[in-house]
Amino acid sequence: MYLSAGFNYVLSQTKTPASDVTQAIINAQNNYWMLNFSSGFVIDDKTDLNVSYFYYLADNYQDISAVGVPYGTGAEEHGVTATLTRRITKNIRWLLRYGFFHYQDPLFGGNRDFDAQMVYSSVQYRF
């Protein structure tokens, strides 16, 4: 069994001298943070299970559409995956992965928000 965790915090800003002249163009904040967890388990001598979760948040959107173009990132996303790996023979591995993702983005008025599910499978032959 293993456990893994990570945290990233990014400070990002776009500056322009034009923002000193007019409110129609602003300096854009693009800060975000991301958190992830992963855990793996050995079920038996041929089967492994991995479960992962991540969270992403960028909360920099400013709606200034009344005077100019709104800049800045604003999004929130969650994702969880589960992966089952089975060693069929010494050279053949089968993988099955399921994922669920939730995304919200106020920058586009909810038009790009989604919930998504994923199922992925592969067979790998190792030489």
C-alpha cells in the first residue's frame, strides 16, 4: 500500500501599463491552487488498485464587462479516478480505469460547466 499527496500554489499576474489609463483594461490575476491525493493497494500477486482525487481552484475572475473585457481565471474542478491493473501473463497487462469529473467556470456564465464520466481500458504487451 502507498499514500501520496501534493499541493501546488501558483501566483501569476499579467500586468499592462494601459490599466493605469483606463478601467477597460485591468491587470489580470491568474493565481490558482491544486491539491491531489493518491493511494495504491496490492490486492493480490497479479492485481493492483489505485485511487486518486484532485481539486483545482482559480478564483480570480472579475466581471468588469460594463466597462471592458473581463480577464482573470475563475474555475473549480474536482476529479476522482480508480484504476485496476491485472497482470494476465508475464508479458500481458490489462488496465481498467473509471473517472468522474466536475467542472465549474463562472467566466463563461456556466456554459462550460460539466460533469463527466470516463471509462478506459487497455491491454499492454511487454517485450
